[in-house]
Amino acid sequence: MSPRQAAPVLLVALGGNALIQKGQQGTIEEQFANLREPIAQIARLSQRHRVIITHGNGPQVGNLLLQQECCQDVPRLPLEILVAQTQGQIGYMIESSLDNQFMALGLEVFKPLVSLISYVVVDRHDPAFANPDKPIGPVLSDEQAAGAPYPVMRTAKGWRRVVASPQPISIVEKREIKRLIGMDFIVICCGGGGISVVRQGRHFAGVDAVIDKDLASSRLGLEVGVDIFCMATDVPGAALDFGQPGERVLDSLSLAQARRHLDEGQFHAGSMGPKVRAALMFLEGGGKSALICSTSQIEAALAGKAGTQFVP
């Protein structure tokens, strides 16, 4: 086994909201600028790790839906196609940002990169289809939420449009991803939680849903043998009493504490809840290390100096 084949596998899940920061319009220039810091850290970490990058797409796919609804002259596309579009869009942005950072590091040979259009199998009878709770798109005012022609939910950030978010069962391309990681590719996959598909006999069919990218990333991590699962977002870590005067970010969480705080409603379904559940799924399924941190502190969090570390 070569030294690179023995290097630990790091999965970094980048939040879609981290690409568009609070108060921004979400222009491509803003998103590229927001990617610069986390991608610079990932480029450095790739010298010591084999790397998988997943990413959210909540703001981006929500914006595509809004663009469709503003124009009646072209046929509307189903959500599965919009998720695929954001996989290509954000995958391109991550790849080109990585290339720039490898040049900045002065590397003579760049690590090979690949972005995969990724399917994730869900259950057509998942109760999530009857209870949409996945926030997408921009934050809405009270007036916009009251008059919205689609389901909305108040989240920690404010009112957001919501769509169905079924549980991920399996990543269709897991064998290909595992092989590419073994060849030391940096793999960008499961964008937006993956394209939701259900089985129809020997085939797959897309469905209207957006899978939570952290839960899909956790499932991917278990299926391809990830060692370290890092969820990088727009807050420093998991916090108790989030948004309240007594808010406190947790340096560490045992699995028992994480479950208790989830049951107490400390981690909201539209924000931190899925991340904590993803960490639990990963570690209870045999994963070695899981953490939540801000996009600006990925390296510090992997060194145990920032973020929320999950411990047995």
C-alpha cells in the first residue's frame, strides 16, 4: 500500500448557506469569494488526506425555482432537474476554486479532480413527502411568507420555503466514488444531498425532493469508508439556546448528550438538527470522527482547536 492509499479519508460537507452569506444577494462573484477560504484550507488538507467534498444547495435551488416562477414562457423543470443543475454549477465553482488554490500553493502537479452527478435512493413512502420541512431559497419577510403560494416554515434564520426531504437510503455511485478515492482523486459529489430517486423495478426514477446534504454525506461516509466527517457551515458549531441571550457553542458532545439535546428540541430541524443527526448516524454506524465547524475554521477544527467535536 502506498503512503497516499494509507492517508485518512476526509469528507468535508460545505453548507449551501455558507456560499451565500447573510445579507448577500447571492451573485456568482459573492459565492466565489465565499468559497475562497474554505477551499484554500481543503487544498492544504489534501496534501495529508484523501478528500471528498459534498455541498448543500438550499439557496441555489430555491433561486432556480424562483426564476422559473418569474417566467411563464418556458416549461418548468422538476426539482430533480434543478438539483442536477446545482450539482453542475457548484461542482464547477469548487473545482475551479481548487485549481486556483493549488496554483497558489506552488504545486507542480495538481491533484486530479472530478465532479459526479450523484443519485441518492429514497423510499417513495417516506413520510417526509407529506410533511415538507427542508428550507430552500432566500429568507422571506412576514408579508412574503403570509402570501406565499408554496409551503413555508419559520427557521432559525427566518421564514423559508420548504420542500420534502426524505431520508437517504443509499448512494447509487458509491462504488465509483470509492474507486476514485483509492486513485487519490478529490471527489465532489452528492451535491444538494444528491438527486432523489426511487426504485422502479431495475431502474430509478427521480422524485420532487431535496435530501439534506449532511444526512446524505453521512450515508456516503459509511458506504465508502470515510475516516473524518467534517460539516462546515456558517456558524462556529452546535450551540445550546441558539439565538438566545444565553447561547453557548459546545466544544464537544457525547453521543448520549447529542441525543438528549435533540429530544429537548435544542437543535432546530431546519438548521442544526440534521447535522447532529448526521454525526450520530456516522459514528453509530462505525465512523471514526465527526465534527461541526465554521467554513473559516476547518483546519483548526480538525486539529481539535475549534468547532464541536463528537465523542463516544
